[in-house]
Amino acid sequence: MADLTGNPGAPALLTAIRQGTRLFFVVSAYKLPLWFDPAPLASEIPVAESRSDWIAHWADRSAVPGTWASIPLLNLNGGSQSVDAGLPHLRSVVESFQTRVLRARLMKLTAGATIGEHRDYAYFGGQRWSFERGRIRVHIPIVSNPGVIWILDGNRIELKAGEAWYVNVCLPHSVQNRGNTDRIHLVLELEVNDWLRKMFPPQGWHERLWGATLRQVEPRIWRLARSLLRRGNGVPARDPTSGDSSAIL
């Protein structure tokens, strides 16, 4: 099912970051050198639907309610610890990633629906999702159509069925499904290790320093901001590093 050697990754989409007077680049989107046959994955969608209802996405405020939904397959933060054995093709894809898989979901955007531009502030252990931060989100389209338009940081990216795409969801992004069929992706949240790192363009020391700074500083800022917000609302503060704190800041 998985082609782990061929289909080299597309050129990386880069975003310029200015640190002081020096300009460097971080990866915004990148097609990994992987490919998965979408047909057997699509055949398991009805099985997944028979075992779980589609759950409205927590950030449904970015879309018309009921048009953006998910079915959880794996969640290390108190949910299912492995993909159901009754979904062998989906399970095989998840297990082919030789790193810690923090979460796996089927994500649906119904025909004619739009997800407005937004940035993701979903945390796992107090950390946002991007390559330089050490945890990434990967989209694998299973069912799609030419009318699906993905805009990331002002650039359109074409995610085709069977491909595996890293997208930096910390950047502004939006999706439109102008087609007549629902769009369904397998979405994975992964820990960056040496196996994954070898698939990406090599980082310069500026990029590595930027990533190290984000990993050290950002969780502290997020923890402080949440504490202040909760105190202002009269709610006891909660440490986001204790689990997956999915919220918009």
C-alpha cells in the first residue's frame, strides 16, 4: 500500500522569517516522499462511520456548523491507543510512520463547504504543530475532487489523493470544497524524529536555532496566557502540558 522510497517530495513551500536583520526560511508545506493507495482506504470509511459518528470539529466557528467533522482513530491523550483492527488499511498507513503518532483522525469537509482563514492553536504537551517545533500535522487525502482549494499563507497547494503532505498549520490557511463530493483526509499528528527529519530539506543553523527557541519559549508564553485568561474569567488555571489543549488563543 505504501511506497516508502519512490515519488520524491515536491519542492518545499517556504515562508520567510525575519529575526533581527537576518532573513531565513521555514517550511510551510512539503509533500513527503510517500504514497498510499487511496482506494482501499476509501473502502474503510463506511466501516469507520458504522463504528463512530462524525464529530463536529471544535473549531466549527470557522465553518458552517455540521460541515467540518472528524472521526477519531487514535489519540494518545486518553483516547484509543491504536487504530481499530477492523480498519486494517488505515491502521497500516498509521503504523508505517516510524515515529510516535500522537493522534490520527478522519477529517471531512462536506461538498460546497468552506473553512475560513485561521491559524491553529491546538497543543499537545504545550506545543504547537510545525516542523521546527518538533511536532507536525500530515494530511493524506483519501477522497477529494478538483474543486478542493487549499490556501496556505497566501499560496495554493494541491493535495492529491494518496499523497502525504506536511502543512504548517501555525500559518494562516483556509479550505474550500467547491466540488459535489465530500472531501475526506486521514490527518496524523506526529513527533519529529530522525526518520521523519530525513524526508525534509536540511535545516540551516538559523532554522534549528529558531525551532529551539520556539520549543523553549512558546509553551511558557502559552501557559501564562491561559492562566491570565482563566483568572480573568474566574476559572482555575490548567497546565496545558498535562494534555492536548485544543483552543484558539
